[in-house]
Amino acid sequence: QRRRDSESGHAHSGAAHGSLGHVRLVKELVHRAGGEFMSLGFLALSVFIFNVTGGFKFLARRFDVSGDADAVMHFPGTESDWLHLVEIGHIKLFLCMIVYFLMVSRIISGSVRMIRKWERLRLRRIKHQHIVKTSSQNTLRSMSTTILEGDLAKYIHWRAYFVSRVLSWPVDSPSTFELMCQDLALDAVDPETKERVAAMVEERFSFSAYLALNVERGVRDSIEVHKLTWLAMLCLFGIFAVLCRFAHVNMMTSGTPVCIVLVVGILGMMQWFAWHKQRRISSSDSEAAPENSGSRSPVRRLRKAMHQHHATELILLRVFQIVLFLFCYAFTGCLWNTQGWESDLTNKLMMVFMYVVLFSALANQLPKQVPRFLAFMA
């Protein structure tokens, strides 16, 4: 029910005239993956130029601590060692991005299935309305138990709940109602405006398109990776470097259990939010009178205002992006640790098997939890 950005607003206004265009999420993923791999290719070219111009030879001379017995931190001893270290980091980033985009592709597949399901339910609802208008009472009684069942009944109730919340804006959120009236060229103070809005919503509003746009927006944010998300990851890698330098703690190995707990915890929060919202919708009466905003507690009013004016679901989704990327990077680090494979093969096989099981569980849950969470938070 929040006010979306200008892009979503234009898309919704276009939907009213039948010109809604959905985001092609698979195409977005392919373009983004191509851009990332192009960046990694540019990085490989930079490493090659730095090597042939003697850059790694300079680093080997500048940070030579082979004769210093009191050195706190050891560096690669030769230019070949420096090049090998950089190439390992490069390959780990390459594999990490592959695993990350594979996980995002699972989210996309679930989102596409859910969007198609909503569109089918929209068409079934229209068919149901046509039957209601053209059928007799006896026919309706005989068909009501077969038509309004399962997903269609949930979809109709969900849409009725959403419409009832929109129609409560004159009392619940007057400023939002005034903005909507300006977009629809209506007079907000006219007593008949509410009835006109209800008629326009019933005639022109596509609830399936609204849900699709919100899911597409969240998934697209996961594909593009927001600048703040990249900044947070750079800060985390900087902190990890400081911990490795002074505390001798390798967060890419010791921090793996923390990443696992965070991934499970965030998915659990998504499921809880969706379950809580679904229970609220299921127990609501779409025809009930709107709740007066003055009867709410200050904390609840503040929470509702934040949810209306900010895409709060993207905050949790971006935190999940950061944790998922670190988890993917830890996996590639474990996979590419050749010294560990040589020294303790059994332990490495168990670690890789654990990662495979966890990624398989994620690949199973992400298509279900993320689109459902984005839809209910809309």
C-alpha cells in the first residue's frame, strides 16, 4: 500500500490502459551476469598489464620480509607468488559470482511461476464475475462451491483486503489519498470521490499486475545489486582484512557458521513476515470499517508510516544479498584451497558436501520464500 517510485507509478498508470510491460527478469539476469564477467575480464587485463610492466616485481622488492625474523605479517616472496595470489583471488570472485547468480536464478524461476499464477487467477476472477452477472441464483448456488475454492478464493479475499485498505485512506492516510486523487484527476474533498475511486479500482485496477511489479522490483534489486550493498561488502572485506592482519582471524573460514546462521535467520524472518501478514488478511473482514489512525499507538503509527513511505522489504533483502555473497565467497575459498585438499582430503570433502547440502536447501527455499515475502510486503 505504499507509494512507489516514479517508475512503478508510470507502469501502473500504463496498466490502466492495457499497456503494462513486465520486467524480463531472465533477460535482466543475463545482462547483469554479462556485465559482471566483463568487469572480471577487465580485471584480468589489468593484472596482465601490471605483471608485464614489473608491478609484481616492485611489490616483491617493496614488501620483502624474508630476512626479518620479527615481521608481524608475511608477504609473498617473489613476483610469481604475488601473481599467483592475485589470480587466486580473481578466480574466487569469478566462481563466487557464478554461484550467486545461480541462486538468484532460482529466485527468478519462483517469481516467474508466481507471477503467471496470479495472472491466471486474475483471468479466473474475471470469468467468475461474468458468471455471477449472467447466471441465475440456482446456478450460482450449484457452482459457488466449485468456483470459489483454493487459490482463487484466497486471491479474491486478498484483493478485497487490499481494496478495502485503499478505500480507508481518507481516514487512515489522508495525504496518500490526496496524492492518489491528484493522479486520478478527482476532488479529494468531494463526498462522492470514495465511491468513484471504488468504481475505478474495480474496473481498471489489476491486482495481479500490482503484485508482479512489486516482486519484479525486489528481484531486480537483487540482480543489479544496489550501490549501498556493494559499499557494505567492501567495508566488511576491509574489516576482515584488519582482523586477519592484527588478530590473525580468517573470517572467510571462521565466519562461515555465522553466515549460515544469518542466512537461515533471514529466510525465517521472511517466512514469519509473510505468515503474519497472511494470517492478518485471512482473519480480516474486507467490509469492516477502517481503523482510525488516532487509535493506534505511537510505535504502530511510526512503523506504518515507515512502511508506507519506504520500501522496508528491500532492507531485509539487501542484507540477505550481502550474507549470501559472503557465503558464496566462503564456499569458493573452501573449494579453491589446494593446500587443504592435499593435507586433509577427508575434512575438505566433508566441508564441500556440507556446502552442497546448504546450497541445495537454499535452491529449494529461495523460489518459495523470496517472491512470497515480496508479495505480502507489498
